[in-house]
Amino acid sequence: MLIDRKSLFLVTAALASAGFSGAVGAKSGDQARGDGGDTIAVTTRLGQRILRHGVSQRVFLRIGVRGIRRESHEQRTPANISLVIDRSGSMRGQKIQKARDAAKMAINRLGARDIASIVAFDDKVNTLARAIRVTDPSNFHHRIDDIRVGGSTAIYAAINEAARQIRRNKSSRRLNRIILISDGKANVGPSKPHHFEELGRRLGRDGISVTTIGLGNGYNEDLMSELARTSDGNHAFARTASDLTKIFNQEFDDVLSVTGQDIEIIIRTKAGVTPLRTLGRPGDIDGNEVRIRLNQVYGTAEYSLQLELDVPSGMPIGNSELVDVEVNYTPSKGERRRIEKTVAGRFSPSEEEARASIDPKVMEPILELEARHRSRQAIKLRDEGKIKEARKALRANAAELEQGQRRYRLKSKRLQKLQANSAKAAASIDDRAKWNTSRKQMREDQSNRQGAAVKY
């Protein structure tokens, strides 16, 4: 769910700052490791370490979930991967050669515990290598080298065939992932973004995530980003064919760092605290209980999950428990596990003390999600032909990001990149070719990306 500007202003004005509280019983903090053999770590932070006594207020709760990386190949979650490669006519030349090279590199990073399949498509779909264990990488290499280009682009059918290959060995003990590379628009079969949004949602519910890599300026970024978003996969914009190897390497850094799957986060509020909405990721709210789901957790990145809470005015001075957090997940080995935390806040009559408890780590994702929302609105305006309004929105987005970083004393590479890309998009909005590139860049900015330190 997305943040609206008015609500962000009201919350930040009410808080004027943010702090942290991540307590297990009487302990607080932002622990970087799990307990008792856990393969994921959970951290909790409140938007204010100190809350005002005697007033009703809104506060953000940030929950961080990260995989704990293991050195041993045997300890990581084995992968069940289907590589889906566009071989339509537009992939001729360096594009298909670099795609082959990246696919072979990806196969080389897998081992005998992993399963892989290769699907190629133009207007027809062919399974070049059925799903088998990667005991002999050269067997896959030969199939990849045989890919020849020609024809149209049947992406929808290719994804369905890849899902069929995944389901042959699908397990909660494996990372079940489709990786699509395409440079074109779907023009055979279902071709609208909403078709792929629903396809991604169905696959995500089935525990299959889809990573999409768009190559060059000809692909449909709305289609590709929605397929990745709704299935809980990554999305990247490869500006040139030479970018593919780097992107595939980053993707497999993620894939090979997964330590837990089928993650369910249950948040139960206490003491009259009311959950209002989740930010950045959908959540089901039922009374005082919120449920959020993740397909997988990486050791290379932290999932940042935000929840806005309404805290009543009747809280006593001193420490009070506000929220219980329960995280259930399936590790690569052993029984399903549970991690539990209790989040407490301290209430003070001092407005100055409350204002002083600033925590940039809570506000940074809020600012990023708000910026993503504004960039989506700018794209919508530009698509409607409202160029002046879109330019104004993009410039405002860059200004808001600059002011927000100054307000919370942030030095954030992620926010700086969003700020620079908004300014660049505003400057290129009249040029069709440059805008096409900027639009793809913004769709990538709005998505979870390979190699990102934070995902939503």
C-alpha cells in the first residue's frame, strides 16, 4: 500500500522526528543475527523511541527481515530455476549472444543440489532443457548455444511453460524462480500489463517468483515490472546487452543467498493501539492483527516492511508494550520455525524529548516509498499528454527528496539516486527517445532490483 503526501505530512509533522525501539522483552535494538539457529534475522524499530504522553498520535513501525548468510553450499536453500530467453527477431546480433553468455554463466553458478530448465520463445515456445539437476553444466550450455532468433514475442505462454517446469520439482525447501529476459513487447497471446499482473499474482501465491530483465528501449516496462512485483521477484532495466552479465550475477547473488521461504509476518497490536495501513507491501488488516507475506528472504538484502499505527492518548508515563511481532518461515532444512518479538515504546510528557528522538532508518524508507508514489503519478500524467504537469511533479519529487534528506540528516545513496533520476526525467520529458529511457529507469526505481541492499 502506498503513502499519500497529506498523510506523510501529518505524520511527520506530528512526530517531527523518528527514533527506534526494537525490543524482545526488556531488550531493545536492531540485532544483526538470529537466535537459536535461526536462518533469518528480524529487527523492529518504532518511528519514535520516545512518544508523547497524553496525546493521540501516529507512529511508524519498521520491521526488517534478512537472511543469515552461510558459508557452506550445503546450508543454503537449493534453487529450482527456469531461464526464459527471448529469441524473437529483435534479439539478433549482440543481444542474443550476450543473453547466451549470461545464461551459461548463471548455470555455472548452480550445483548438483540445484535444478534448472531452459525455455526459449518467439511466437512459439520450446523447452530446450527440461527441469533436471545441474550435475553437468555443459549439457545446458549446448542447449543455450543452439538458440536461434526469428519470429514474434509470446511472453505469456513462455512464462506458463516455465512455471510448468518449476512445478515438476516445486518445494518449500527450494527457491522456485523464473528468470525472464526479453527486449520486446508481448504481441502473441495476452499482451496487456494487467494480464501479467494477474499472472504474477497467481504464481506468487503458488510460491513461484518471477524476475524480469528488460533489454534495450523496446520492451514494455509496465508489463515486466508488474509481473515481477506481483510475484515477489526482481526487475532490472538492461540498457545494453553488455549489462546482462552484471545483472545476472547480481540476480544469482540473491538466488544463492536465500535462507528462508514462505515467510508470514503476523503483527498484533496491544494497549489499544490500532493498525492503520501497511506501506510498500500489501498486508491484510483484521482488527488488531496484520498479516504480511514474503516468498523468500535473501542474505544479500533486507526486506523493509512498514506499518502505520494509531497510538491512543491514555498511555501511562514510562515504558509500555505496543506490538507483538511473530515471524514464521521455512528454512532450507529442518522444521518450520518461529521468531517472536515484542515492541515497546517509552512515553514522556516532554515534547522536546520526543522531538529529539530522531531515527533516520525509519524515515528513509518512508521517504523512498513516497518518492516512488510521486514518480508513478508523474508517469501517469506524461502518459496522458500532460507534459507540463508531469515535469512539475518530477521537479517537486526531486525537491522533496532533497528536503527530506536534509530534514532527517540522511546520506542515502538510494534517495540520492531517486532524486537524480527524477531531475533527469524532468529535463528529458519533451524528448520522446530520452523520455522512453527515463520512464524505464523510473519503473526500475519503483521495483525490487537485483543487488539492492533494501527491498520492499
